Amino acid sequence: MVFTDTECVKYFEENFIFYKLINGEGELDELRKKWKIPGFPTIMMFDANGEEIDRMIGFDDNKDNFMNTIKNWAAGKLTLKSLLVQYEKNPKYIYLIHQLASKYIRRHETDKAMEYYNIILEKDPKDEAGFHEESYFYKSKQTLWNDKNSKPLEKILSKTSNKKFIVEGYNNLLNFHYGNKDPEEKFSLFNDAIKKMPENTDFMNQYAWYIFTKKVESKYDEAIKITQDAIAIDSKDDNLFDTLAHLYFVSGNKEKAINTIEKAIVMNPESKYYKEELAKFKQ
């Protein structure tokens, strides 16, 4: 993590004053409402007058990208404010409009992002800049949640080869259908997602865990095989071993369940949850 990296911490201490808020503690609720913070982690940068320079929602663990972003903001580059100033001077520049659309997406301000994606579609009807697929993808996500219509997103996912859109799109569809009483639709979505991205162990783990939580006994063997395949791809993910252990347990293979959860504990010895599950398996 960047906040424990010696080089990063040195830069932060020399250039910024930190104020950390933890969910559920102190004045977070009041400030969350004031600054319209949608989720955590959120990193915000302010100037000396207390005005927001920019914000980052979520973190992908890429230290170099994170530090480049922070240093650009500190220099007044690629901030929301700086992009809006440039847009006022050059409102026809498609690449700048795309930067603004992307900026608002990263800030989770979808309605504002759509204003700029619509401008892209209007000003570049032949898609010479190559931003149509992205524009329609985010329009389809908005349609999914605002209009409860999954068809546009499903259509895009059936055609796209963009891995980012596939992951984000199927995760949205799976969340959209979360409360669906008929699991067959979710099974179909999981199978489609895994077929599109057979190396994505997160989809595989989600599918197997869904089978476990829904107690679909007829699919336990399939879920075990999927989780084993995922572990063959990523043998260092303790979550996969946890899922496999639970599937072994409900399938009646107590010994394999214990051995497998013990492997998860070796990978993540600080996990209280894993130790509690091990105790349950041994009862």
C-alpha cells in the first residue's frame, strides 16, 4: 500500500497535511454528506483555502499510477477544475471532452459523465476518435439502473472484447439480478462471464460461492471443479481456498474441508473468520 511505502510517505509528509477519517468514527457522517462521498476508500485533495482540488474513489493498488495522479493534482494538472477551464476555451476538442467524461465516471458522477459522452456522440458521429463503444457502454449502465432495463448492456457485452467493460458490465448485471428468486438467470450470466473471461478467477469464485450460499446441491460438484480451476490459475488467493473448503464441507467431505481452510489460514494467518470456520468444520 502507498501509505506504508517509505518513498511515498516521505513525499506525502513533505507536501501535504493529512486528515484521515474512518468509516463509523468521528465526524465522518457529517463530512460525507457535505462532500457527497459515495463510498470508501475516497482520497480528496484540498488547497490552502479548503477548496477541493480533486478526488479519487477506490484504489487499484497501482502505486505508480496513484503517485502520478497525486503529483499531477499538486501541480494543478489533469484536475477536474483544470479540465473544465480548458473545455471552456476549446469545447470542440473530442479528446478533452473524453477526459472530462472519464473524470466524472471515476468520481462516480454518472449524470455529469453522460453529458459529455452524449457530446462525444453528437460531435463525432463517425467515431473517428474511437470513443463510441465506451460512450454507449456507460449509457447502457445508466439505463440498467435508472430504467431497470438490462437489454442495452447485454447487447454490448455480447459483442465487446474490452476486458474492462466485460468485468464491469457483468458485475453490474449480476448485482442488478441479485434479488432474483430464479437462480437460472444468474447461472446463465455467470457462465457467459466465465466464457468471455476464462482467466477471471473473481467470476469463478463468485459463481461457486453463489451456488454454496443458495444451497444448490445439484451444482456442488460443478462449483468444486470451477473453484479448483480458479486455484490452478491463482494459487495465492486465500478467498478461493475458503470457497472450496465450504463446498467440500457441504458436500460431506469434512477432511478435505479442514485441509483446505487450513491452507487459507497459512496464506492469511490474521483472519479470525478462517479460524472460526476451521473450528466449525472440526466439530
